[in-house]
Amino acid sequence: MKITVLTLFPEMFSALSSSIIGRATKEGKFQLNIVDIRAYTEDKHLKCDDYPFGGGAGMVMMAQPIGSAIEAVDPGHGARRIYLSPKGKTLTQEKVIRLSEEEELVLLCGHYEGVDQRAIDLFIDEEISIGDYVLTGGELPAMVLVDCVARYVEGVLAPSSLVDESFSENLLEYPQYTRPVEYRGLTVPEVLRGGNHAEIDKWRREKALELTRKLRPDLLK
Ligand code: 9D3
């Protein structure tokens, strides 16, 4: 899969190269292409934002640099073009899985008060938000989307992680322990230290259910 990110702040995406995504990229399983929108402005001072028509606070990203950048990276409109936007539908795990089945994604990050509506009307297929809280731009949401989509790309994760995940679908995770057996008077539950895997699975399922009932009863409905 190939993901192209269009942004005025390409440096922010260096955070991704040091993770599991960085490794998958090196191994050629996943291609992440970060593109600076400013490289496509036709303004002689490299301007990419301007005052809003009608007045109001803040600046608006201009349509021309965005349109030219999108047409340069996706000339035949082969990619699914997504604008990370507070007005978008909230990202869900179901949506993540559907996006991971796409061959190519283009992610547009807004900054300032937003993007000229004509860039959205002309070039964007879909708007996605990551939740109901206010950020300063679409860059962190784009990184969130890249991270969770990349987990489903063949060869990025060990397949077992995804299998375990589908087993425990819609449940919170059971408590985990590693060595030592005792830490500050708290010990690892006995059942996890014996080798009875049927008992261990049963204990984990019960704990997951108990935790979900207590902390996220909404997930059981
Ligand atoms: C406080 C300003 N808002 C009302 C006038 C509009 C607004 C514009 C731009 C609010 C946030 C932003 C920047 N955020 C994003 O671009 C964004 C975002 C978010 O803030 N929360 C959750 N998901 C997303 S996806 C993109």
C-alpha cells in the first residue's frame, strides 16, 4: 500500500519513521510519501494561506497549492483522497480495516482555520475526524490514520497480533504480567505461572469480560 500525505509541516512526520512503520517502509511493504504543499504554490513569496472572505479569525489554506499538489501526486485519481477534518466522520476500527484494503491513499492535512472549500469540493473524496476534541491541524490525525491502517498491511505486524485481536473483538484486554513474579508485594496470578493453557485462556476471557463490564459496558451492547 502507498500513502501520500500533503502538509505544510512535513517535519512533523519524522515521528513515524522511528516506529514499526519505519521498519515496514524499509522492507518495502508499505510506502509513505510526505509531500510539502508549499512546493506547489504559484505565489512568488511561497504563500499558501490567506485571510478569509467575509472576515473572521485566522487564515485559510489556499485552493491552488492544494489542487496542484493533489494533481501532481495522483494525476489519474487512482487514490482515495481523504481530508482530515473536524467535520469528518469519526474514525473507527471498521473504517481502518476498509481503508487498509485500498491500494493507495492521499491524506490532506489542514492547518490554521481550515481549507478553501473549493479544494475540498474539487479534489476530496471523503472527510475523516479522529474524535471530538480540538487540535491545531490535521497532521496528528494523519499520523494516527497511517499508524492504524499500516498495522493491517501484509507483513507490517506479525499475523498473530491481528488474530488475537479478532478473538477478543469488542472486549478490553486482560491484565498482563512479566517477570519478576513478585513486585512490591504484588504477585503474578498463579494460573498464569502454571502451563495449563486451557485454564489460562479461560482466566483471560473472564478477566476481559469483567473489565469490559466495569469500564466499558457500552462495548457489550
Ligand atoms: C476552534 C476552531 N474551530 C472553530 C472555528 C475550527 C477548527 C479548525 C481547524 C478546529 C480545529 C481545526 C484543526 N483540526 C483539524 O484539522 C483536525 C481535527 C481535530 O481538530 N480534531 C479531531 N480530528 C481532526 S482531523 C483534523
